[in-house]
Amino acid sequence: MSCSRMENKILAYVDGRLKESERLQVEKHLAACGACQLRVNEFRAVTSLLDEVPQIAPSAAFDVRVRARVAAEPVQQGWWAWFTPSPRVAFAASLLLLATVWIGYEQPQLSFENSKEADAQMMQEMQVLDDQDVISNFDPLKDLPQPVQPEDQTNQTGQPNQTM
Amino acid sequence: MARSDVQLMLDVKAGDEQSFELLLQRYRTPLVNFLYRMVRAREEAEDLAQEVFLRVYRARKDYVPSAKFTTWLFRIATNLALNSVRDNRHQRMEVSLDAPVTMDAEDGDEKPLDIAEKHPNIEQYLVEEARKKMIRHAIDKLPEKQRAAVLLHKYQELDYGDIAKILECSESALKSLLFRAYETLRVELAPLVARQGK
Ligand SMILES: [Zn+2]
């Protein structure tokens, strides 16, 4: 085997992922080729260095956010179901509301940039809630920033929209 | 007996929300870590990982176990990560040109004084930190497709066929992608590699 044909096999050899016959071929080449043997040693060193990279843990809010986003998904039903109130949608909406309030509660601990992002996240989730058309008169929602009115002049001047 | 990923996904398809919860518990940490190494920003990594789970949930009704669940999962994650990296490249280049060379967003908020208080053996701590930082930077500097290949190969321990499917290339193209990545890492990490060999 040539050195160039070794290229596609060296890493698999280091990983122990070669078939027996291929492994023997590679070892035969390695016994006669110092350059490829050096590369094998160095690839082994690289894989063990990669083991040193620390893992991070997802933040505490991660699961809550996934659940809230999943709960906000429209229920897949027949068109007629649209006219009847669905207990599942109501349940999903209340779960989402709970999660939204909870995420809102977390905000004071976050930096300014984080809270902007959390706001965006929350608004995104609220948008989905609006689509459900279920809880349009829900009291806690009154605490949320009001949508910008069309006659609001601040937006015309290029000011960033406060509710975004 | 723990149910397989495919079985869990089929149960989700049949309407069992609890099975989705189990998939979430099983894959949130690997996904967040993979995406974190891909996009190099923690919050963005978490957002993208949430997006992956949402897409899995949305696709449940059409789910057919034609490929391994992890292959499917990491294909969604990889596509989201590559798009995000490409979208952000321009923005990031501006940032990195402005930032001092020694700055490293990943090093957190620890100030020198805090470090000295928390770590009595400061020299050893700094040496280890510098070493980890060097390894992280070497991974970060790889072109994104090579980086994805290395992460999937090394940390997810997927086999070549699965990674090739995720990256939408042939198995031999994947092998040469990985070879080039390891060549780069071997050069970038030469000082550490030399010590490791002893
Ligand atoms: Zn050779």
C-alpha cells in the first residue's frame, strides 16, 4: 500500500474501526514507513487531546423552553375541530403561559442582552399563542408590552421598537 | 429495559408525549455541546438545540424509521448549525477584527483576582487553562464542515456511514475530510502533541 492510500485508513486504524484484513495491510505498511507511523502516533495524541475539551450543561431553562415551544404547536386535527374548543389547546396554552411567566421571572438575573433575547423569545411564543385565538382576554397578558400602534410616531424616526 | 430511540419516536408519533420527554432528556446535552462547538456561542447553541427538538416534534407524524434516529437528529442539528455559521460569518469577522487577540469570550467572567482566590495553585491552573484554550481554538478554527465531521466522529461516536449521511457526502469524501481536519489539528496542536507522545 502507498502512503497516499494510507490517508483514508489512518484515522479508522487509530479508532480501531478497520476490518481485520485492512488492519493487517495498514500494519504491514506502518512497519516499513516511519512517516506514516509518526502520523499514527500524532493522530492518537490529537484524539486524546480532544478528550480534554470540557462539556457544558444546558441551562436550567432549556427544558422549560422546549416544552413551551412544543406546547405552542398547533394541534393537528380535522378542519371541523377548529370550531370546537379543544381542552388540549387550552392545556397547552396554560402550560405555555406558565412557562412564559416563569421565563419572565428569570429575567432580572440575566444581563441586558440576555433579557433582550428572552424578550424576543417570549414575543415569539406569544405570537403563537395569538394564533390559537384562545386566551385573547387573559388578564396576565395585560402586563405585557402593548403592540406599537400605527399612529406611533417613534417608529417613523428610526427608533428601535421597544417591544421587540 | 430502556426503549430504543426509534421506539420512543414511534411512540411520540402515536401521541405519547412522555416519550418525547425521554428523547429530550437523552439528547439535550449532546446536542447543546455539538451546537456550542459549532456556533461558539452558548445562547445561540441552546436556541438551535431547542429548534432541533421542535423540528423533531413537528415531523413526528411523518416519521419513518428509515435511518438511525441519531443520524436524523444530528442531520437536523448540522444543517441548522451550518446555516447559522454561514449567516453569522460576516458579522463575526467584523467582531474578530476589532477584538484584541487575547480576548476569548469563552473564558467567562473570571477576573484575575477571582482566579487567584479560587485556585491556590495558580500556575498549574493557568497552564491547564491555556492548554484547554489551545485545544478549543484549534477546533474552532477548522472549516465548519471539517469541524462538524470531527465533532460527530469524536464526541458522538457515529460511524463513518452515518456521518457521511449527515454531511451529505460520500463515505470516502468524509474520510478525506476527517484526514484533513486531523492533519490541521496535529499541526495546530504540535507543542501539545509532542508532549503527549512521550
Ligand atoms: Zn507511509
